[in-house]
Amino acid sequence: MSADLEWQGVGDDDQEVTRAAGLRLARSARRLVGSLLRPHRGGVALALLILVLENAVMLTGPLLVALAIDTGVPAALDGRPGELAWAIVGYAACGLASAGLRAGFLLLSGRIGQDVLLELRRRVFTHAQRLALEWHESYTSGRLISRLTSDLESIDDLLETGLDGLLGALLSLGGITVLLLVIDPVLAGVVLAGFVPLVLLTRWFQRSSRASYRLTRTWVARVIVHFVESMNGIRAVQAYRREARNESIMDQLNGRYRDANAAALLTLSWFVASVRAVGNVTLALVLLIGALRVTDGALELGALTAFLLYLRRFYDPLDQLAQFLNAYQSAAAALEKLASVLDTPETVPEPEHPQPLRARGELEFDEVTFAYPRRWSSPQAPSPRAPERPVLPELSLHVPAGQTVALVGATGAGKTTIAKLAARFHDPTSGRVLLDGVDLRSLADDDLRRALVMVTQDPFLFSGSVADNVALGRPSATRAEIEAALAAVGAEFVQDLPEGVDTDVRKRSGRLSAGQRQLVSLARVVLADPAVVLLDEATSSLDIPSERAVQAALETVLADRTALIIAHRLSTVAIADRVLVLERGRIVQDGTPRELLATDGDFARLHAAWESSLR
């Protein structure tokens, strides 16, 4: 299978953008920029004022040169050096003032730019954490990393030159154009005639470079995705000798990224070369016509000198403008990608007016139906697509406070979906999920997370100490409370670690076994002290000794708490007060383990098959 085929399905974000979708993205990007700059309106206005003053000072210099040549030098030859001296002092003062204003502008614009980047990075990170699990599964972490790295770097490049490159260039062009018309309208007409090809070139550059930079943002995202996936799966890569295949894919992706960058740079090079060609031709014509006018006495030599100095400065801003347009097109493509993430709606938003909760642990599913979306939509139309066939056709279930309920059934029966709905990772398609009589959609997220904790098959431990990871359940816990929680679940292995509870678990908790990681996650639950615990196949990946240790810990964890246990290993079901057997999202059996074993039903057959597998 080719690398291109492997990369099908990366996401609509990485497909060619249609014109209509491109317009929507551009509008979203403009709204984003407006919201980011709005708090800095005063600073932007001050920076603009400084820039205007700097350009005014800069434009004064050639006038002083003309004054010195046409008036100061003749006066000095007549024994009156004062006028020449004042012109020279004025020129030096303009240079010093320009340098000071430039320093002030760079400091102010730099601070504004960094504040904007900080806010943008914060928004994307905060919003991404709130988005649905399905969005993260389809978008991939590598693409999100690309948004927060390479895309932000493009915006940083623009902010460094944005006000200066655009506003500075426009102010210079406007001021110089007026001065050229004042000095000599004939020569100014020659210069303005050169604007016709410049306008056409600029329009071509805008269209071509935008398309090129959209491709560069797409391909750099794919490079990062592949890199992150390869490093995250490094054990499988080395175990299955996939290094050569990964290198081949990276070579192809890198090549596409290189070609996209080359196309963007080629567009820029043609634009800059064409602008300079127009400028050089115009300069030659001005020099020829100006020399003839000086010879005829229609123009002073000093005025021609000032005109040529201004003309030289006239094309310098065009170079700056070209660089700005280049940075702008790259940043605009990056802003579109970032705006598409920020425009993606939260599927489980917090209520505007949350209801209070006194958590006891009573769970109820009231005529709940649920279907996963067929595929998460593109960022150009950020909303879930039409749902699939319901995973839960219509579920009504009451779990009294303090009851331990085991959910069993074949893969795809809906067990994990029930747990995700109880944890409000999703909202039901119809119906209600209630905790102590309150719809989960009416609860503040903090209240729900304090009342309910989920323990998964492969618990995630963050880099840091064992104590830090246990304290995730209650960050304000004392050292004694953390150690007590570990002791409560029988995590005696901590005593054998080099630094006890202060031992760093390392990246992906590589220092701990699967059973030890699970005990740490259960200690989190003890410390958090929730009313409801959801266990999603918490022992399915453990060996027999580890499973027994975790089973013993579960007796402590589940005491006096409501629990939903999803288990394939039916040894875990033995601690349940009640067993629900699911088939295609429907409850087909409901009773105690003893009652269900006494019948000739699905649970009895599952239990018999499990016992047979142990022989």
C-alpha cells in the first residue's frame, strides 16, 4: 500500500479547500484576528502613531538634502554657512529621531504580538480539551500539535513584521507619492504609470500564494502526524521492523512538504523579481527624463536628487510589502486552520445556569437512545454528521445509590457506551441520564467530575511522581492522605520504589507495571471519594496475580459507592450486586449473579465459556 493510500482519511481539513469553504474559512480567520486584537486597541493605536511619526521623520530627510544642495551649498559659497549647517543638523536629528521611534515601535508591537500568541495558544488548548472524544480520534494529536507549533510560528512571523510591513509600507508609499507629485508632476506621472503592472502582479500573487500556503500547512501537519504516530508507537515499530516503511512514508510526506514550500517560494521570487524589474525600469526612465529636464532648466539638480532619493525609498516599501504579503498568506492559511478548530462546537457544553447537586450516587437512564456520528465533520462545517444506527435503541435503567452493577455482553453490545453516557463524554440522542434526579446536562462539569470517576482498562499516568498522580483525584490532598489512599488499595509496591511515593513514573508510566498503574488509578478514586465509580474493563489487561491484587483493592474502592462495572473477565462480576446482560444495546437479563447462573440464559453460557477458557 502506498503512502498516499495510507494517508487517505486524514480528515477534511487536509483536503483541497473549495472556493466557498475557503471564503468561510477566511471569514472565520478575520473574526478570530479581530477578537484577538480587540483588547489591544490602545496599544495598536499608539504603535500606529509611532509609525506615522517615524515615517514623517524619515520623509523629511531627502527634503533637507535638496535644501542643502539647492540653497545651503550656494549660500556657503557666498560666505553664509548657516543654512547648510542647519540642513546637516536637521538631517542628523531626523536620523536619531527615526532610530528612537523605530526602537519604541518594535518594543510595543513585539509585546502586542506575544500577548496575541499567548491568548491564541491558550484558546486552542482550552477549547481542544473540551471537544468530543470522536473529534480527537479523527483529528489526531499530530494535527493538533501542528496547529500549536508550525501554524503559530507562521502567525508569529506575521506579527513580527505585520504593522511595520503593511502599515509602514502604505504610509511610506502614500507620503512619498505626495512628495513626488509636489517635487515634479511630470516625473511623478512616470512613476505612477508603473503602478498598473504592480497592481496586476499583486493580485496574481495574492491568489497564487494563498493556494500554495494552504498546501504547506496541510503537508507540514501530515509530517507532524506521522512523526508523532511513529514515536508513540515506537515499540511496535521496532518489534515489527517497520522503520523502513516509516522512513518511506516520511520521505514522501517530506517531499510533498518540500514541493509545497518550493511552489510558495517560487511564487514569491517571481513577484519580487517582477516588482524590482518594474522599479528599475521606472528608475531608469526617471533618471533619463529628469536629466533632460535639468539640462533644459525645467528642474533643479537638488530637486532631481531628492526625487531620486524618494524614488529609491518608494520601491523599498514595495519590497517590504512583498515580504508582508508572503508572511500574510502563510499566516492566513494557518489562521484558517486554527479558526476551524476554534469553530468546532462543544458537543457536551456546560449549562448556563447549573443546578446544585448533593451527590448520593443514584443513576437513572430515562428512555435513552444514542447513536455515534458516522464521521466527524470537516472544520469547514464543524458539526457532527448524521448519526449511525443507534447503539442504544431505548434504554431505561435505574441504579440505586450504593449498588454495584456489572455490565456484560458481547463486543459492541453497548456496555462502554453506557459508561460514556454516565460520565457525560456524550449526551444522549434522546432521553435523559440523571444523577440523583438531576439531568447531567444541567450539572456543572466540576460537580459532575467530583461526583463521578471513571477507571479505564489502561489508566493514564502523567509524567511526575506517584504522589502527583494519586493527587489527581484531589489536588489539595496532604501527603498523609495520599499515602493512606495508596495503603487502602494495597499498593505496597510503592515502598520498594527508589524514592517511594516521590518516585517519577517516567514517560507513559514506563517504570510501573500494568497492575501497579491500575492500583495507582484506584488510589486516585479513594482520594477523590466520588459517589459513583465507573470501571471499564479495569482488570482485562492484567495477569492473574495483578488481577487478584486489583480485585482486592476494588472491595475498598467500591464500598458504599454506586458502581458500573464493564467486564469481560467474569471473575470481576462476582463482586457485583446485580448483573445486566446486554445485546445490541438492550438489556436481555437482569438479576444477581447467583440468580442468573441458575437460569439457562446468556449469562450462564458466558460464565461457562469463561470457566472453560481457564482450564
